Amino acid sequence: MLNTNATTLRKNLFGILEQTIKYNEPVNVSTKDGNAVILSEDDYNSMMETLYLASIPGMREKIIDGLNTPIEECVPEDKVVW
């Protein structure tokens, strides 16, 4: 995570935003009133999706079960009904 202050952020805003987007590196911005974090949109969307899935009762266990299922027991892609 990149750490900076508000003054440096203002001076280098475009470059810092570009770096955050390109490399998905969060930026911690320190101010006298507290800190803020800048995330890429992809990271933000991923975090929101994770929080949403974690809020569904039983979803965590289903994901873990799926991860632990041997590939031989999985349905072939061409057999999946969407």
C-alpha cells in the first residue's frame, strides 16, 4: 500500500491514480483529521461482491465445499444448464 499525505496527493494526483488503477495498489492518504484509502474500481467492486456473498447465509460453506470438490466430481462445462 502506498502511503502519502494530502499535499503530495494533490501534486501527483494523476500519477497516483494511474498507479492505483494499473497495479491495483491501494493508497493511504493521511490528513490532520484522519486517513482515507483510494482503491481502484476493480478492487472496490471485488470487495463489494465479497461482502455481498459473505452476507448470504450458507454461501461461505457452499464456496468452501465447491473448492474442496475434486475436479472429477464436477459437471463438465458443456453440460451446465444456464
